[in-house]
Amino acid sequence: MASEPRITSARPGGVASARTGGVASARTGGVASARTRAMPESVFAHMDAAKAAARADGRDVIDLSIGSSDLPPPPEALAALRDATADPTTYGYCLASGSRPLREAAVRWHRERFGDPPGGALDPDAHALQLIGSQEGLAHLLWAVADPGDAILLPDPAYPSYFGAVAVAGLEAIPLPLREAHGFLPDLDAVAPGDADRARALVLNYPNNPTAGVADEAFFDRAVAFCHRHGLLLIHDFPYVDTVDGEACAPSVLARPGALEVAIELYSASKSFHMGGFRIGWALGHPGAIAALARVKSAVDFNAYLGIQRAAVAALARPRSAARRDALVFAARRAALVAALAEVGWALTAPPAGMYLWARIPASAGALAADSLAFCDALVRDTGVALAPGRGFGPHGEGHVRFALVRDAEALRDAARRVGAFLTKPG
């Protein structure tokens, strides 16, 4: 018999450090909790300081370290926000009932894109929740469904904030290696039975950050079955839903049989609609997980400003063709960067999705090839090209870097030329 995910627990346990393999912990002083001290330093904060130093030295910085889209938000979203700022009813706190239009829009969008989940339609009250971005949603969801000392199955490499969220929640991260030979999909059959049985949740993220790997429906079917078998909550972080090339469609795990009984999916307006600074997203899925997350959020926020929610509602009403046009922009940039890097001797295979290139540092970098942080520090200092060090994405990220495709094709070609000069300079 399939098991329900264990979204509540009374297990005692001490604070466990997340296995991040990340950069050294920030200096937090004697007042910091053990969970805070367990957090790795933000690799993005590290690179922010490195970029500032390069600019101070007169470098023209090409910043490819942060996946913040440079494309404009939908005009209808901006119009909705402008109108809202003149509406006094938007100025106060937004309690749960006020977020219903966004929850309805999110459910409607999912139904039009993927159809109703097998076993029943999504309900905006039971199956949907407004988030202040999927990053916030994941962090608070871990608080909501796991207790300090619990374990969680986490991909490696993974988005750096996952490791911080795990540490703050006091959880133990059991790494699931993502290897290129397996399409950057975790081998769920290789998870030790004891690890699977003591874990509380499985975290997935496809299209993937940082690798740009994609998952198909067959993989999600296996993941759903795995979570049923071991009583896990399946958390699918899905902000890159609209970044797949061509006519392909990134599958929603909620569209798979049995998923609504074990899965929750997190979405963001940051990638699909280029609204990263607006900090708006939504969760769909398992009603128990939604209710638990809503309870945690009720203690820490009153939801996003109603004007931003209205902007997201307007964005969700856009035709899918608009998102496809934007995906083509990133596909063209990806092709341009891959070609330009090949010209300087850094051969890569272009992935079929995402806003990133995930690349092993070439041997021509010498000793820096094994130290992604030192490589990125030296690269931005000497050339002004800023990349994200793979070390910050987990132990399996070391020796890699991530290029964010957030500049136009000519800037990416310029970055590749500078990288080539850096790799071939004497010494």
C-alpha cells in the first residue's frame, strides 16, 4: 500500500549541518545560532564583492554570475502594478483571502498548460498558496514539513540557497549526485533503503539549476512511485518551466498519476515573466503540505503587496506563445556562447533548456581547474567576466562554473573572448 508523505513529525533531534561542500561560513559572531553557523557563505555574496573590487580597479564587468533575467516583464503586468498603486484598497496587509485571485490564476494557468491532475482538479483554496518567490517557499516549506534532525534527499549539485535552507531548518542533507552521464537525473535506485526510509522529503528541480538538465514524464513517474513507497513528500522546484527550447514542454510532476497525494510544486514569476525583483510565486499540490506551509507563513509574512499579486495575475494570463518567444532568446544566446567558447578551446554541449551553461573548468586553467572559487576570483579580477563558482552548488559542483545567459549575444561573445585570453595567458 502506498504511504502518505509524513508532513508532521515528533522526532527529537539535534541540529545537523547540511553537507554543502560550499565556501567557508560567513563570520557571524557569537550571537549566531548553530543552524546559522552551519550555513555556507553565499557564493553570490562572495562574487558580488569580487565584482565590486574588479569595478573599483577599472574593469568593465560582464556579469554572468546571477540568473537574473535581463528581459523586460510583460507590459500587462507592469500596467496592472501601476494601476494598483493608485488603488487605496491595495495599501494594507494582505491576508489569505486577499491572495485568492492569484491562487485562482495559478490554478487556471496550470489547468490550461497541463490539464487537471489525475484524481481531481486543483482547488485554489486547498491546493494553492501565494509565495514571496519559490526560494522563500522552499525555505519555509522545510520548516513546515520537517523537524530539526530529520533528513532530506537533496540533489548535488543544487541551487546554493537549498543548502542554506536545509541548515536553517536544522536538517541533514543526504546528497543525490547528478551526473552528466545520467542526464543530470538522480539515480533513485541507488538511494540506500535506510536513507530513503528516514528521510522526510525528496527535492527535485527540472529544468535544473545549475546543470540545465531536463526530466521527462517517465522519470517523474519513478519519482512519484519512490515517494509513495517511502512515505516522502516530493518537492519539485519548478521556476524554469518556460525555458525549454522549441515545442517541448517541461512536464509538471502534478500531472502524473498519484502525484497529488505526495507532491508539491513551487513556481516563480522570476524566470517565466522576468519579474525577479518583484518576489512573487506560488505553490500548488498536496493539500496537507499547502496547509502546513500556510501556517508557517502566517507567522512570518502577510503575503506580497496586492499590486505585485495583480501583476502576477496579469502575467499568468499571457498566451504561451510569449513565453516561447522568450525561451528562443535564451536558446539563441546559449548557441552563441557555446560557439564562442569552442573558438577559444572550451568545448561544451548546449543543453535543451534553461538560462545557464554548466561547464567543467578546462585543464588549460592549470591549478585553478580544481578550485572553482579561485578560478572565478582570478577571472573577474583579470578580465571582468563574472561567473558562479561550482563549489557553491555542492561537492559535485567543484571543478565547474555556471554561465548565466543574462546578457545579449554580443556581450556573451565578448565574455568568451576574454575567457580565452585568460586561459592562454602565460603563467
